[in-house]
Amino acid sequence: MNPLDRIRDWPVDRAAAATVGPDGQISTAGEAATAFEWASITKPLVATALLVAVEDGTLDLDEPAGPPGSTIRHLLAHASGLDTDTDQVLAEPGARRIYSNTGFDLLGRLLTDRTDIPLADYVAEAVLDPLGMTGTRLGDRAATGATGPVDDLARFAAELLAPTPSILAARTRDEMTRVAFPGLDGVLPGFGLQQPNDWGLGVEIRGEKHPHWTPGEASPDTFGHFGRSASVLLVDPSAPLALVVLGDRPFDSWAPPLWRELGSALYQDRSTP
């Protein structure tokens, strides 16, 4: 049995899943070519495009952005102090990990202003087109606006698992997936206070968090994101493997146990001779 076939029993109308192995081979299940909302998995996509702009000198991670004392690095790592969905500043930059959609939308506007290219066009040129993600589109919001098929999300996951020179240099991917501002506590939406609540630049890092949405088999180096549309992007470079899931039912208490069950099945399948 393909472990991905478990999504057939999920309480959703439509879903799709894919896994990527160390050789880059992708296997899928469900409606792999159907476009779904990515919700907050948009953030790693936009973060990758922004890091392309950093590599070419258009932006600098440590230039001021956001509240006084904050930088692009703070915004990418949810450490700017900005509230989740308002412009209110709740903490000094670098003091707490506060998950912020507002911060990512600000980054999208900054990237557009600096390049003089609409955000959707820049993301397409920097990431989507080079990876052949032809079915994915970015709407108005840098925080949540992407839609696309799981086939495309799997291509993106494969790139994060094993970077190619066509997108980001390996050293940039490593910085993206390394803890930024270590030791910050904060609430992981849906999973409560985490001490620490580790994040990289646009991706969450698993570390030793509990409770969590990844399976117990996932290494502390695992990184990725989840979204309100029941979307999942999980990349474990130690395994190595990646799992992506898209669905059409909003994230709630039903989703994390099924995400973990599916992830565990994949790890167990890989370890079976």
C-alpha cells in the first residue's frame, strides 16, 4: 500500500499528497493536478524569492524593515514584534517569536517597491518558472496568496531538500533553514507556547517542540510550514525525505493527528526492507 493513500479516508472533499525521496523521485496520491489554496505555505515560497533578491544584492537581510529596530531578517523569522494580523507592535524586535502575517505582507510590498516588479511576477521569475511550477499562481498577499497543485508544491519541496544552482546557493538555503534568533519563546498557532519556538527565514524548524504537527520520527532539523487549508510542507534533510499535502477543508483539531499519522507511515515505509 502506498502510505499516501491514507488521504482517501480524510474528512475532506478533495486532497492531494506527494512525497520526495533522496533521488528526487516524486510519488503522488489524490488530485495531484488540481489547484488548491496553499494558505501559509505561501510564506516559504515568498521567502525563497526574497532570498533570491538578497543573493543578487537587491535586498540585504540586515537592512531596516518593519518596526523601529527590526530588519528583513526579523520579519522573515517572525521576530519583529509585529502582531499576527494588525500593525500593532507587541514586543521589541528580537525579544519574542510572534507569528505575523502582517510582517510577510510588508515583505511582499518591500520586494515589489525595490524591484519595481509586481510580487506575483517576481516570484514567478525567481522560483516558479525555473522549477517548472506552471500551475501555481500568487495572489495579492505575500502571507497567504498562493494557489497551485501538489505536483508543483512537490517540485518546490524537492528544491528545498536538495538545492540546485538554478534557485538559491546551498549556503543561502542553509541559512534559510537554520534557527534565526535562537532561544526565542512564542506561540505556534494551533499548538500553544513553545520554549523555544524555533524558526528559520520563512520556515518553521521542528527542534524539540511538543506538541507539534510533524511525526515523532522527524528529526530536529526538519523544517517547513503548515497552512489553514490543511496544507503541509515538511522537509527532513536527515531522512532525507519531503512530504507535501494540500486539501480543501480548513485546518482544525482534525488535521494534526492525520498529518502525523501520514508522516509516520512514510518514515516506517522507508525503513522497511
